Amino acid sequence: MHQRTVADVEAMIREEKRLEAIESHAEAWAEGEAAGIDPDIIAEAALATALGEFARAEGEHAGLALIDRMRDRVLSGEFTRRRHLN
């Protein structure tokens, strides 16, 4: 029988929190759209709010590192709805 390590449990908790955050943001996005707010305005407000809160909590260098990681994810196609296989 496989026993979970502390790291396993921490990873599971982090994933549950990540999924809850995604759900909360999806609900906020839907509310914004229902209110007639354009997607680009919702996206910019969400990113600015998140980055501001993160930078205040973790510092500007951590904020810049986060931007770099997210840029890499965008460039890799992680957020596109359709991926074309070459």
C-alpha cells in the first residue's frame, strides 16, 4: 500500500486550491460578460489586480518572474483553445 508523503499531501492541497481559484475566476469572468463588459477589459483588470496583489505580497522581482513564466506559457500555446499539430 502506497503511503503519501508530506510533499504528496502538500501538492494535493496546492492543486485543490489552484482549482478553486480557477473556478472563482471563471465565475467572475462570466459575471463580467453577463454585465456586458468586453473580454479584453475583464482580462486586463484581472491581470492587473492579480499582479498588483502578488507584487505587494511577494515583491516586484517575484512579480516580474511571474510575468516571465506566464509569457512562456502563452508562447508555448498552453492557453489557446485549439492547438495545431505540424
